Amino acid sequence: MIYELLTLEELRKYELLLKKANYNSLSVSEKHAIEKIALHYASFHHYSDGAYDLSTPASSDMARIPYEIFFSRPDDKIIDFLLSDNSNMVNGERLKLFNDFNVKSVNDIALVITLYRPGFMDYIPQYLSRKEGKEPVPSVDLHFDEALKDTYGIPLFHEQIIGIIKRYTGYQYDKCGKLFWSIRHKEKNVVEMERKNFVTALAMGKNYSPDFALKLFNLIEENASKTFWKSVAIEEAIYLYTKAYIMYKIFNKEL
């Protein structure tokens, strides 16, 4: 979908925005203006080989919002505003989840966005228990553990599963992706063939036992259908953060 884009200079023409007390009091057209610019800034989505490239934004306008702080130096004022009654963007059970996870960055927002989905919410007690050190994180193998380190041994993202396949097999990323989708979509004939190839690749190329290789493949197969794109969660989180950023600037008359 192509959105009509607004720059910050164009957004300044909406003088009424500077006079409103909170988001609910904005008109439909004013809300739409914020939505469009937030979607524009969230659309950079440069994802490659497991890394986000913030050096090549989709638009020069993006330089106006400091994306480099999102991952390393998040602005607590924006996060606080996002969770406040003034923004009214996060409420109910999702607000409780934001507070439980002590959200402080876009990565944290992406995690909550992922977990606040049907099928994922069952992971929440286990995730928090492991994060707080109340429950040990199980170990499978060095490479497997490293791939799931950021989510305390719980596979939440497609990229983690694809990364595990890459770490163990050495396949190119496109082949890892195709294998992941074949497993996720339960393409029986393909999966059975790739199971044998996977065991052979690990036994001959990596010196893993066939039993371990089979166990690993079964873990991948078991979890492939339970994951979500991290890149999409990050994009949604940037959209949410950007919207909060714009509204915060408006309400504090900094825009």
C-alpha cells in the first residue's frame, strides 16, 4: 500500500494540532495526518542477514527523527508518554504487559507486540520467570543457545529459526529461508527429504551425531509454526514509537 506522505514541515501546517489537549480530541483528519507520517517513518525496514541497517533510510525526511537512539539510547520521556493517558495508545491488558516488561526501547516494544498475539501469550509467564531468574534457561547446544539468548531460550521469531538453520548447516540465507517455510507450511515430502539432508550435513560437515542432528531438526520443526517476523514487530514498534514522538512534540509545543 502506498501512503500519501507528509513531511514535518507539512505537518506544521496543522495548527490545530498545537492547540489540542490529547489524541482523542483530534479530528479524524488530524489523526490521519499523524498516522501517515508515522507510517512513512516506520517504512524504512532495511533488514539483511539478521541486522537492521539504520544508515540507509528510505527517505531523507527520516533524519528528522533520531532513529539511532531507538536501540541504544531510547528517550524515556517518549516511552513514558506512549504509556500515558495523554497518548491513549496503549491500554488495558497490553498496558499491563508493557509495565510488566519494563519497556524502555523499541526492541522492548517489539517484544510486547509479538507476545500480545493469539498463541504467543502462553509464553509470557515463562518468559518473565526466566528473565527474572526464577526459572533456568534450558541449554541445547552452544549455537542453539546463542540464537535464543535474547528471548531466554524461547523461540519467538522467524529470524531466530532461520538463523539456527544457518548456524548449523552453513546454507545460504535463501536456502535457510526456503527450508524454514517448507517446515512451517508442513510440506511433508520436502520436510522428510530435508530432514535427511540436515542430519547428513551436520554429521559429515559439523561432526554432530545423527541423534543430535535429528533432535535439533525436530526442535526446529516443532517451533517453526509458533514464531513471528521480528522485522515486522520492529516495524510496528517504530511506528508506535514514532507516533508517540510526534504527539509528544506537539503537546509540548516543540514541533
